[in-house]
Amino acid sequence: MKDPIVEEVRKARRAHAERLNFDLHAICEDLKKKEKTCGHPVVSLPPRPVLKAVGS
């Protein structure tokens, strides 16, 4: 059984990508612009350190 919420999100994501001709750069730029103007706080975390694998 398909989850209607997941289907709605996929439909919105596809419509957004179609509006921007599936151009990944344009999609990212558009999302960054929306992020800056949405009014919600945006949290940026520092990168986590890379741990060495065991036995390396």
C-alpha cells in the first residue's frame, strides 16, 4: 500500500524539478533561495571529523 503523504511529497518534488528542467544546479539554487526567505531558522552544523577505520 502506498503512503499518500510520501506520494504527495514525490509529486511536489517532481513538479519542482520539472519547472527547472531537471537541472540539479538550478534546483539547488532555488532551494537555497527559498531557505533564505522562508522565515524559519536554518541551522548549519560544522562537519564531523572522519574517524579512521579499525585495522587501517
